[in-house]
Amino acid sequence: MLQQRARGVGVNLHFDTRVASIDQLGNYDLIVGADGVNSLVRRSFEGDFGASSSYLDTKFAWFGTSKRFETLTQTFR
């Protein structure tokens, strides 16, 4: 519905577009950079976003389940 509404008011939507340089983005009003942990968008605007990264030895895995939990539960061993 959001995409349909956006198109209805004249927004040009672009998906699945590999961006090698921020210069490719031009003068867009909104950019959604869903490009993961090694985000080009995040790296390019670290100062503006106040972002920082640190690398640790701790491993974390997320496993999905259809089981409903009443509270947030995480167990580490």
C-alpha cells in the first residue's frame, strides 16, 4: 500500500540497485540503505549518523521460531 501511494503522488521507486559509490545517489530526498553490516551508506555518513563499530570475539546467532515466548529470553552458554 505504501508503494502504491508513493507512486500515486509521483515518487519514483528503485529497488535491488547495487551502489558502488555515494555519488551515484544524486539529489534524492530519501535514501533507504538496507545494505547490511558493511553498509556503504553507513560508512559514508559515519560522522553525520554518529555511528561506530567495534569488533569483538563474542559470537551471536539468531534462530527464528514460531514458538511464542511471553518475555524476551536469551540464553548464552
